[in-house]
Amino acid sequence: MGGVRGGDEAASEILEELLQPELNDLSRRAALGLHDAARQMAIGLLRGLANCRDDIPDGTVLAYAGPDVTDDLAWSCATPLPTST
């Protein structure tokens, strides 16, 4: 087992792992040429992350992950999208 990590790093990793299945599906849709579906999914993920930015209750994984975690996770939603169709 690994060493002890800071709470913010461990919390960020938990959030990344929770988001990963959605990112995998987003990548799959983009790879299949389902660009509109991939974009709509990305928009939904981005909206969800945006809704998590403010008023984060203390003691939650989001609070432990730090104030920039939703912005960092949002960048991972854009990566699988094609730049043009």
C-alpha cells in the first residue's frame, strides 16, 4: 500500500475515479463519430461540475479536494472531444 497522502490529493483522486466512467463513455461516443452525443454529454458534465463550485459543505469530498478541483475536472471533459466535425 502507498504512503500517506494529503487529504486534498486523496479527495481529488476519489473524484477523478468517480468521473472516469463518464469520461470513458464520452471518449467512446467521440471515437464512434457520435460527436453531437459526445458534446451533449460533455455539456451535462460541465454543468454538473459548475453546480458543484459554490457553497460546498465542509467535510465533503469536494471540500477536502480544494477550491479548484471542479475546474481541474472540467478540463478532463474537453479532452476526448473532437476539435472539428
